[in-house]
Amino acid sequence: MKELDLHGVLHSEVEGVVENFALLNSSELPIRIITGNSTKMKTLTQFILEFHNFEFYTPVHNSGEIIVTRDMDYKL
């Protein structure tokens, strides 16, 4: 599973980084985005994923990551 680690990424850069990663890898889901425990980082990440119509969840065993499972706009 491909993953993006947002540790060290500035909040102002999150939108572009997450957007590029998710869209470039939308045909290879699931993907993992490591947000860490920052509430702001999680919120920014979830916002951009929702904007692009991705389905995702936060695993119970690790609240510092988001697993993107489906691109609702992807056509087979």
C-alpha cells in the first residue's frame, strides 16, 4: 500500500500535497496518509479527501493515519 507521511509538512502545504498524492494514486487504492495526532492536520486532510469525493476511514488501532479506500468518481 502506498503511503504519504505528512510529518514535517506545513499546514499551508497540506492541501496541495494530499491532493496530488490522492489523485495520482486513485487507481491504486487503498492508500495510507499518515497525519500524526494533529487535529488540524487530520481536518485539513479529511477536507481535501471529501472535496475530491474519496471514501476513507481512520483505523481504530491508529488514529494518526487515514486509509483512503475508494474514489467515488473513478470509473472502471
